[in-house]
Amino acid sequence: MTTSPHLETLAVHAGQRPDPTTGAIMTPIYQTSTYVQEAPERHKGYEYSRTDNPTRKALQELIAALEGGRFGLAFASGMAAIDTIMRLLSPGDHVLVGNDVYGGTFRLFDKVLARYGLEFTYVDVTSLSAVEAAIQPDTKLIWLETPTNPLLSLADIEAISRLAPDGVQVVVDNTFASPYLQQPLKLGADIVMHSSTKYLGGHSDVVGGALVVNDEEVYQQLKFLQNAVGAVPGPQDCWLILRGIKTLHLRMERHSENAQKIARFLSDCPAFSTVIYPGLDSHPQYELARRQMPRGFGGMISAIMRGGDSAAREFVTRTRLFALAESLGGVESLIEHPYSMTHASTAGSPLACDPGLVRLSVGVEHIDDLIADLQQALMGL
Ligand SMILES: *Cc1c(COP(=O)(O)O)cnc(C)c1O
């Protein structure tokens, strides 16, 4: 190939080549913990599977290629990937965090890592001046999620990367957008993080995490930590994510198309006071969304019900196609109540969410069936 391949082609091929001994077109699941050596220190690049495994290596190269980055690392979960980034820091270091991050990220920072002497400031990352004002001499990381969970507000990755001083790494949790919709490294971010449990895997059958970086020194530090700490995924899980990613572009297109239509449907529905979707021109950052996510706005929608907590609980119990479950990013549609489910750990904190909020992870089913399901569940609410 003379031109560099497009993301759609990379999703199918990057990091993978037919098995040289058998011709198997799919990367084998190398279900092995160790590797036979010809002589001490003479081996084929693999010694022990915490350090390296061929199935994991294929996945790491694939995710790096999709993000347009040089180096990828895979982890046992998104949280394990986040924890590994944080181990780049030392007691006394300061981290700026978006004030609407994933509940588990907040829990890790607030309940675990704060005890190890890391300092966290939660800031409204939709405001560049708020980010700039919150940077301290000890700030080492700026932690962004965009779109955020569950309020789907955006951070301007390019602008924040530009204002971050030297020595301050900008991390983007790119789970909600996926590299098909948004490539943070190309916008100036230093580290991209994924819960590959969600859109990368895409089929609600595996838990995993990933990091992608361009800087070789940071990569070496993270790779050292991956092995030293050991939160690695097994080969079977890597294989499931490799397989899922082959259709990432097709799925993201349909997720975005369906979600756009459902967001419009909910906006016309009197049961909701607010519908939040980056692809609606009522979204306060619609212009940024169009610039930063030019191919589509993803499958996640949040909406606030006029009837508050009780209406929200009733609605999410009544849907049939939209299954009541935590998580997101699978081919099947899900619905949940963040206040009592995914974001229960933020109760009483500045990150607590509205009790009337419902969050939809729109799947790839037929749009008419999805809308009919929402219609029947809304009857009388
Ligand atoms: C799910 C999720 C995580 C955590 O990932 P796990 O794979 O569940 O450990 C982190 N960030 C976001 C945005 C998520 O949705």
C-alpha cells in the first residue's frame, strides 16, 4: 500500500497477520503462561505472559494504530489502565480532573489514590479559563473525559493541550467516543485511555482497558508498570476485543445514526425537561462537537425526566428492548438510572447527578423498534 490505510482498514488488519506456521487468518489465542527458550536469554521475544503475550501484542498494536499513536498497552480493565497511569506520579503530585468523570474514576482517585498522597482538584473542563486557573506548580496530569459521563459535556482537547505547561500530561479517557469518532493524540493529548469493555469490544462480553501514547519514554515507563504491577488481560479476553474491533467503524456509524434520531424523538417528548446529546444543536457545545467529532456523536444520550426520581425509575423498568443494566457500548441497547446505579458512589459529592436523569446506550437495532419501545415505556409518565 502506498497511501497510509484508513481507520476502517486498520480496524480489520492492524497488528494482525496470518499465523506463519498454519496460515490461520485469525490471530490465535496464545493460551500459555511461559515460552521455551533455546538457551538462557535466547528466545523468540517472549519469556512470560505477564510481560508479553502474542495475542495481547496484536491487540496493543491494533489499538495504537486506531488512535494514530505509536505505542499501545492492554490491561485487565479500564480501571487497571487508569491506575497504571496514576503510578507515573509520586506523593505530593497534583492532578486536575474534569468534574463530571466516570464514577469509578472518581472513586479510585478519591477513595484510594488520595490516601497515597496524590492531590486532586475537580474542575469544570468546559471552561478553558477554569482549567488554566486551576493549574498549580505541582500539577502533573490533566484528566479529561469527553464526552463526559453522564452529562455528555465536552472538553476542547486541542485547546487544553495547548494551554497545558511543559511537564503536564494531558490524558483523555476516549471510551465514549472511540477512535472512530475522536483521536485525542492528533489533537495534542499525551495519553489516551480506554475502557475496551465498551465500544472497542462492542459486544458486552469482555472487560478490558488500554492506553496509547506517542512518547517513547512515557511508553517505557508504562510498559514497566504494566509488567511490574501486573494488571494484564488474558489472551482470550484480548482475542474477544481484537474480534470486536473489526466492526468498530460499522457499529459506531449505526450507534451514532440511531442515537441522533432517538435524541430528536426524546426532545419532542413532554416527559423530559432536558435531552443531552452532542449532536443536537441545543447542546451548549454543539460547535465544538462538530469540530472534535466530525464523523458522528456516538451512542450515548442522557435525559432528565420532569417527574424526577420516581418517573426515571419507572421508565427504566418499563422498557423491554432497552435492557436495564450498567455499562454501555454494546450492540444491544441499554438504559439506566445513574443516580442509583453507575453514579451511586458520587452521592453527596460535587459530582452527584440529578435523580431524574436517565442514560441510554443506544445499540444497533432497527430504529423503529427502539423508538416503539421508548414510546410504550413512556405511556402515562
Ligand atoms: C467503564 C468506564 C471506565 C472503567 O472501565 P472498566 O473496563 O469498567 O474498568 C472508565 N471510563 C469510562 C468513561 C467508562 O465508561
